[in-house]
Amino acid sequence: MTWSGGPADASAITLRGDTRASRFFESFLRAPDPDPVRDPRGERGTVDARLAVVEMGLFDQVDDGLRSLVAGDLGVLRTQARRWGIKVWFDEETCPREHYEAQVIGARHVEGAEVLAIEVGFHAEHPKAPDNQSAMQRLRHTEARWRKALGPEAEAGAFLGRAGWQRISETWPDPDLGDPEICFELAARLADYVNVLEPLRSTPGAR
């Protein structure tokens, strides 16, 4: 896939190659630019329209890869894969407010992104901000441990596009979603967050 024209002028960009990845990027470039960060319990209509072109199979493949990478002693692995992302948690039947996630987000939230980005990491999404701060407290106290494993890419702080929520995650600006290896890269990196952070959260007093 190649680009021609300046990135600021969507009408001048040509995507060459008869691939679904090319059509994916073309749809994004031609579409209006709503904020694609979503509330997972109240999706906005503009989000569905914007992300409808994401290949259904991408995060299903991430789900498949994840199952062989997550440590088996963390609990019963639960996942929820959708077109625009995947959520990961343990034991509970429904996804809790604290979970792991890989998702497509808007370029406006990521420095250097021009079309879109992917976020990978841990989320605390309680309705009340103090509950999210509490969820992050243990992880902040053990940052030296998880930082050594996850590296400088992992950022701890406010959620991208939603006041009051918290995260430890990283972002990938303008990933090539046509790359056949991206599902494996996403699965491996999401598994890193799960395997490193979950034991710290699961110790007494962590939650």
C-alpha cells in the first residue's frame, strides 16, 4: 500500500493495491472526523459509523493468539472481541470496570498520528473518579516492577478522551492494519500487560 499527496489533504491521497486494508484507510480518510473514543457501555452512533470498516477478523485473531500467551495461573480468561477492539479480564461472567483492552482510537488523541491509532493496556473505567484512582494506587506503588517489564512506552494517567477514567497503556500511531503480522504483535503486547499487571493487582489489597 502506498500513499501519494500530503496527509493533510485527504482528497489528494491515493491508496494503491486491491486490499481490504486499503479500503479501510480510504474509508477513514473520506469519512467525517468525529471523536472515535467511546464509552464501552454507551456507544455513540458516530463511532459505529466511523469504525464499521474495521475488519471483523483482526481482533478475533488477537483473541486467538492471546490465549496461548497469557499465563494459566491468573484465573479463567475472559475476552470480548469486536470490530474495533478486544477486552480481556478474568473470572467474572461480564466485563468489569477494570480490564485490559486493545482498541482503535482517533488520531486526535495520539501525538504524531494522522489517520488513527491503536491503544493497548489496562483501563479503570468506574463511574466515579475516586474509584479509578483507587484502582491505580497499587499499580503506582509498584511502578518500578511493571515499568522494568513494559518499558517506557507504557503511560500511567488519565484515560484518552474520557475524564475521570484511568489507564496504563501505550499507543501506536497510524499502524498498518494490512500487515498480516499485526494481530500477533497486538496479542503479544496485550499479553505483556496482562501477565505483568494482573499479578500486582491480584495481591491482597491491590483492588
